[in-house]
Amino acid sequence: MPSNFNPIRRLALSMGAALAVISIATPVLAQTTWPTKTVKIVVPFAPGGTTDLLARAVAPELSKAFGQTFIVDNRPGAGGNLGADLVAKSAADGYTLLMGTVGTHGINKSLYSKMPFDPQKDFAPVTLVAGVPNVMVMNADKARVLGINTVPDFIRYAKARPGQLNMASSGNGTSIHLAGELFKSMTGTFMTHIPYTGSGPAMMGMVSGTVDVMFDNLPSALPQIKGGKLKAFAVTSSQRSAAMPELPTVEEAGQLKGFEASSWFGLLAPAGTPADVVLKLQQETAKALNSPAIKEKLLAQGAIPSGNTPQEFAAFIDAEIRKWAPVVKASGAKVD
């Protein structure tokens, strides 16, 4: 795993030999006849965002591997909770899966006063698909008109004109939202938050100039950055991204020590899904993510492929819930 997605690297180091033993000593499992029909991957956000892009990259590979169709079903709403809850309450037969995110399985438990599902108890983790940094972007035309070319320029402008700039996100409490809230709290700036139902619709608002700034996932923002529609200032990870090595981190560009807000995406099944089905899914997903074509494609988009074991992914989710709880509290963000 490349070193520039530190939460994953730190977790891998801390888990040590124990998980290596688990992954090697996989027990002999009773074989389930699966799949015999179409499998649905629920994306709990609108089309066009990174969650959707990763699901659509993985689905055809799994279709080829298993000889059955894997389709993507977008179910946006409630910061990803609507789609995640649909999967949590689906039959545990391997035919309804979730492309979960740091929002649905890391942040929302601390953000929402009442959750419709338990992210740890109601799911069988399959594998972490990828981790990505977020990127601070602004509508390119507006940035040019206002003379904002760097993170310090942005901070100076926003401080002098509190509330005049607005900030888009893919929904309340998503990593995109919280990255912006963390930025606001660490810089003493104020921007009006405008939540959308996914990164795709938010990006349309950015390109049209309806909204000014966004801390979007790098893969979904990259085409608009390269197309000149968005001005990229910095990545939100603790280290620079291989996809855009010329961009500084927010920490170094804005002299904001400790600033880090990255995202991740992974496959999950309803709790109780047969263990051999989960293992088959993990193995074939890992194989796809490690194939040269898919791996190079994801890295070029700024995503860092994983494919870890179900046990490793479960431990990672537990660690992420603990990590984000104090961040949510400090941000003051809350959804009733």
C-alpha cells in the first residue's frame, strides 16, 4: 500500500502479525451456490461521485469473475444512510451489497443523533476498495476574478469577507463536509455550507458557479481540474498525491499543522451473509484491484486501491469510528 494514505498505512502497521495469522489460517468453509442471479451494488450517493465511480469500476470485473451481472443501484439521501440502511435490512444472501464510505461507516455514527442501522453490527465487511485524498477546489473563473490563486489567498479573502463565499459538499457529515468544517475551524474563516445529495450534483454546482469552494474527493474532481473548470489549491491528505504531485497539502500550503481529512470506500454485505460468499467477493475484488489495468486507472485518478481481508476491513472500520468521533464533536456538526 502506498504511503500517502496514512490512515490505512497506520492501521496495517498496528494490526501486526495477528491479522496475518487470521488471513493465512482461513478455515474451510461450507460452499454456497452463489451467485445464480444478478447481484446489486448499492451506491448510497448520486451518480458521478467517487463512490459511484469506484462501484462502476469494480462491478464489470466481478461480473466477469463470477459469470453473473453485477449492477450499480444509486440510492442517495441522508448522508448515505438511506442506501446503507436498505442494504443492512436486505436478505443476507450475497445479492445486495453496499459500496460503503468513510461517511456511512466512519462518521455518521457520531454525526446523527439517531442511526437507522449499526455500522459495525449490521454489516459483514468484505474489503476496503480504495482510499483517496480530498482536494480543495474553487470555481476557476471566480478564483481568477477574485485573485485567489493559493490557500493563503483564499484564507485572506474569506477572513476579510465572512459569509460571502459558500462551500459545497456531497451531504451533511460526509468527509467532504467535515474537511471543510475542519478548514474553517483551523483558519478562523466562515463559509455558508450548501449540502447536495452527492459529489456529482455538488460538482455541477461548482462548475456552474452556483457554489464557490469544495473539498471534493480527488477522483471525481480531477476531470474538471484538468479541464480548467476548477482551480485546485491543495490536497487534504498528510502527504501529496501521486496523481497530482505538484499540489501541496493543505497543511503545508496553509501552514495548518495536523490538517488531514481523507476518504475511503469499501464493499460490505448484510450481517449474516455466508462467510464463503464474503470470502469469494473479497478475493475476486482484490484480484481485480491488483490487475495492472484497474490499478493504473485508479492510481491515475488519485485513488489508492486496497483489497484487504474482511477481518482487516472490520478492524479498520472500528478504528475509523474512533478516529472521527472527536473530529465531529470538535466541528460542532450534528444531524437530528
